[in-house]
Amino acid sequence: MKIPVGEAELLPPPILIPDELIREILLLLPVKSLMRFRFVCKSWNLIISNPQFVKRHLRCSLDNNIRDFAHIQLLSESYNAGNESLDQSYVSIYSIPLLFSSQKGNLYPIESGYNLIGVCNGLVSFAKRRYFYSENVSSYSCWVRLWNPITGLWSMSPPLTFSRQPFEDNSDDSFGFGYDCMNETYKMVAIMDMRNSLEEEPEKNVVKIYDMGSTCWRRIQSFPDLPNRVWPSAMSNGVYASGALNWLILTKTKTFIVVSLNLGREEYLQLSLPPSSQHAKDRCFPLLDVLKDSLCILQNDGEKGFVVWQMKEFGAQASWTKLFNFRFERNLAHMIPYFSPMQFILSEINEVLLMSYNELVLYNHRDNTFKVSHRASQYAWIVHNYIGSLVSPY
């Protein structure tokens, strides 16, 4: 219907929202909404695609994840989602409340043959290994894929290749993925066990780094010792915290230490564990994880429970602080030997998410109550804290 000229003059002028205010509102939205809003208009697309906006949005998401337990998302590798074929792999992303409901998380199919290495700032890293055997040599190649499951963008590294004696496996190889704050780039680290290499005087290991977006792997100083293999094997991959990748090491003196690789300076640092966690107890190894960007150690204490330590100041030995001394009731005692802190999350109401053999437990250490989710068997043992982001894998 046509509006008469006289009436059109009486209409209020359109409200113009400053770009600064639009930017602040967009910062509060989840990534999926921002992906849709890029198509609203050119100005919104420019705001959302701006690298500074991407950094600020990530910072807001990280802050929300620390403050609010409900914002926390988990990511795990799943080999059998419902009735799908076992040959198909998925990445599952789900919230903590979803674990204790009948609803399913978001499933993202991944190419078969890739193993999950780590998660950092919304990027997921995978490694795919391929072996070539002959009578005298065993060749080994590895490709790394960096992927943002929400935006759907991914990139591939050049192959990392070396040779070993025939039919030697790679059981002592290890990887790590994290962010180099100094140079503002993401890095994948590969520690290759060379004790069975074909060289006349082989080194114990070779360490190579791939910088996201580069065209080659480059070598750095060798690792002080090889990462200790504990069950499950993926736990030997580096744990990212405070700008460094960290590995739990069993030394020749049968003492556990942490070896840290600063991703900016590319230098190693050795950290002692709390005295009570430096040795295995009743075949229970200490386990390394991250709690709010700080290293933490979980030490099983026989059949009684376990102790959790946190390094309040990274690199400061004296800052190891005992956070909890868990003592479970009998109805949880059967799971204690299998507890892992591979997703160890602390909420403001003293709830901690722990993973056992095939169960996830949301435990309130203050009043000793718990909820058990039996859905872990739908996913995988290794679970990561996940932050959705607009970060590009290029």
C-alpha cells in the first residue's frame, strides 16, 4: 500500500545503531549464530570477519567458560554414534547437562584413520599415520589436519616422514598441539622415537614442529626424555597450558616429572611434582591435566580415593597446592582405579566432572554427592574441554 506523501513525512526516522554497539552485541553470541549473521549485510560480515573481533570473541568465550559451568562444552572422538557403521568416526560436541539427559550432542563426521591429538581455542588437531614396509626398511609418514568443526574450515600439514628398522611400531611417538602466544600462531609438535632408526648412531628422539600455515616441518632441540606410556595411550600426548606443552615423564630413577616445552621460545623446562605424586602407588600412576589453564596432577590413593594438586603459578615448584582430597562412598569405590582427570572441570558450586572406565561422574566434593552418566560408552575415553570459536585453521 502506498503511503501518502504527507503521512510519510510524519514517520519517525530509522534508528541507526552505531557499529561499536553492534560489535559489542555480536561478541556475546555463539559461533553458530555469528556464522549466519555474516549474511545479514556487508557491514556485519566485515565486523565478524575482522581478526581483532575473532580474538575478542574468543576471549569472551574463554571467560564465560571459566565463570559459568553451564557454558562448558566437551569434545570427544566417537567411533559408533548410535547405529552407524563402526568404520565411520565422529567428533561429538555436547554440554555437561546433555550428558545427564536423553538428548544427543552434535556429531561431526571425520575422515577415517585420523586420531584426535588435541584441542585449542576451537581448533581440533588430528594425526593420520601411514606405514610402508619392505624387506630392509619401515617407512612412516604422518599428516596433521587442523579443523574448526563449527565453521567447517580445515587445513593439512605437509607429510612428516622418516624410516625405522622393519616392522618396528611407533609406540613411543608423541604429539602435542597448542598456541604460541609470543608469535600468535598455532603449532603441532611431534616427538619421534629414533632408537630403532637405521642410523649407525641413532639419537633417542627427534622433535619437529609444524607452524600452522607453513610449508614444512622444522627440527628443534631433542626432547630430554621420551613421554611415559600409560593407559590409555593417547594420554601421552602433550597437555597444553600457559603457552606450553607438557608431558608426564618417568625418569630412569623411577621418579615422575613434568617436561614442558615453551611454544614461543621453544625451550624445555623440567618441573618436579608434589612429593606425594612423584612415585607410582600400588601401580596407580599420577595423571596430568589442565584446570583453568593451570597444570594439575591427579594421584590415585589406592582404594580410598585420590588427591588433586594444582600448580597455581606455572613453573614455580612451590606453588603446587592441594585442591581436593577425594574420599568416595562404597558405591563409587569400584571406579576409583579407573578415574582419569582427562576432563577435570571445577564449577563455582564445587562440582567436578571426572571420567572413569565407561562412565562420567559429576561429583560434588563438598557434600560427597554425585551423578553418574552412562553415556561415555557412546563416545570415547579421551574427552576435551571445548570452546567454540571463529579461529581459522589457515
